[in-house]
Amino acid sequence: MRRGRSLRAAAALAVSGLLASPLLAGTAYADQKDPKAPAPPAKMSRIGGDRLGTPGVQVQLKPGAPKLPGPDALTARSWIISDAASGKVLAAKNPHWQLAPASTLKMLFADTVLPKFPKNQKHTVKPADLAGMGVGSSLVGIKENLTYTVHDLWLGVFLRSGNDAVHTLSAMNGGTKATVTQMQRHAKELNANDTHVVTPDGYDAPGQVSSAYDLSLFARAGLRNADFREYCSTASAQFPGDKGKDGKRATFGIQNTNRLLSGDYDIKPYPGIAGVKNGSTTNAGSTFTGMAQRGDRKLLVTVMHPEKAVHNEAYREAAKLLDWGFAAADKVEPVGRLVGPRSEDDGTGAVSAQGKRHKGGQGSTQAALDSTGSGGTWTAVGITGGAVVVLGAVALVVRRRRAAK
């Protein structure tokens, strides 16, 4: 009888948080409350550090550090928050769990294809360009036999997550099959070994997986490219439509579906947000990778498949992680790191819990992402007074808020 009371008392203390926090031990507490919830694999990749391959939440708080939001606030199956410049991982939960990525995979598509075509190159869309898209695909509204610039197509990819824009660019790139092969090769070069590419647009397909860790690598690589930064940080734009009777093309407005950038009826834009990409499919649930900046601090966050069925939940959880990260960045020991490309980093994850850099690894990556000058490779984006300011790219983009359909 006493033993039963003791066990019940211990359980009550654990729930109340009076016992040692499971966060410090990396316990997968969020998965324990629902026995039917999918469990992460017992063994996962350890690229970036051993703790990143350990199931459950991984964080190492210093004295005075703010606690992570609890499991009711962070319901995602997998998430990771890191310093975008240094690559140090501040905290993570199952970051190497291979899950369906949805349209966040378009970041890898952009990393692979975006450098190949100048922005002003024009392409007339053929019927074959739009073949093979999945039923119910997100579309920007590309029409056969009409001409678009590469700039138009990338706005369609990033703002509306348009699979029609992805398939058109893939056709320009030698076809879907060739593009998928190139994406897989580029993922390998980025040390993104959790990723298996089947479709270029992230549409659900058997065997197509990525991870919160790999999606963060894709975002970090993309943000080194000025055009990538411009597209992923644009809140709204005009897109070419049909020809009128006078032969002139009409335009229509498109808005970024990243709600931490464009806002929604139930969520405000996140201060300092600078992209990058969101997604949602049946298999993936909601996925999101975002970058935000406060002062000189730039944080990357990826959230995959929140369990809470609330509108815009992935954005809410990402915002909570960003809030925590900005408050805790100097008060935690890194639990791992985002590795650099193979050309800069061996990708073995040879890093201590303190996040020491591997010999010879990530020097040029960090230098590039640290740079914020007008001649640097990083562009900071701020949202003020209803405008998105992009240094050296877009002067003003009108932001409009509207209810989700």
C-alpha cells in the first residue's frame, strides 16, 4: 500500500515538474502521453553529434536559462532550433527522424536548380511541362502556351508553393527524373543523409522522406544565395495571368503561404522573420522551416508534424521555439551542430556536446553566414509598418493579410 502511494506521489511530482526535468536527460516525454503516437526509431543518424541521434528532447541548460516550452506547447514529432551562422544546435527533438517533408522539400529543389537559370530567362510552357503533378497539388496558376520568366516561376515556387512552377522548372532542367537525381546528389553533397527524394515538389510519394535536421541544412545552404533569400522573404507579389483582348498580359496578386511572414487572421507575422518554407500534405501533416533575426542573432527552426490539430499549429510551435531560442541562446550548451557541405565538412558529426567545430569543417560556411554587410552573402529581412525590407533586393513588397481559405 505504501509502495503504491509512493509511486503515485512520485508520478505527481514528475508531472508538476518538481523532480528533475526530463529535458535535461533528453527523455521523449512528449511521446509518452499518447501510447498510439508513432515512436521515433531507437537508432537514428548521428551526423552533427551523438545527442542528435538519441530519441526525445535534447537540451543542456545552463543556470538561469529559460526552460523549453512544455510538451503541450511543442507537440511536433520532430523539431530543431539552431544558430544559423555558427550551426550550433540549441535544442532538438528527434531531429534525424525520417518523415514525409511536404513542400519544405522545395528548399532542396531550389538549392539544386535555382543557380542554373538567369532570372530574366523566358520559357513558354508546353502541356508536357505540367504532366505528372499529384492530385490536389498546390498551384500558382501557370497556363499552357503562355510565357513566364524564371523570376516569375520562382515566385510561384516560394510564395504559392506551386507544383506547376516546380514541374515547369524541372522540364527546363531536363525533366522530373533528371531533377530528382540531381536533388538526391545535392542532398548527399550537403550531408543530408536522412533525405530520399522521389518527387521534386515534395508531394507525398512512397519512400520520400527527409528530417528536421536535413531541412535545416537545405535552408542554411539556400540562404547563402541572394536570389533564394529574395524569393523566400517576399510576402506578396504580382504574377502574370492571361492575355486580354488587347494582347497584353494581366497580373494577379499572390501571397506567401508562410504565415509567420505574411500573417493570417489568427496569427501575426513573426518579428524579424526572413522566410523560408512551409508545407502540408496528408502524410507529412504540417511542416515548416523558418529563419528569424534579432540584432546579430540569426536562428533557424524546423518543425515537423505537430500532433495538435489547431489551425496554423506548426507556425505557433515554431514561434515558441524562436522565442525560447532568442532568450536562451547564450544560456545553453549546444547539443550538436549543423554540418557543412562535404566540400567543407566531413559530415561525421565529430562534435562534442559543447558544439566544438570539427577540424577543417564549416569555416567558410560560418564566415559566409556571419556576413551581414552590403557585400556579404547574407541578407537580413525585417517586417515593419506592413512592408518587407530586403537589403539589396526588393525595396517594398506590400503585405496583405487575409483569412485562410
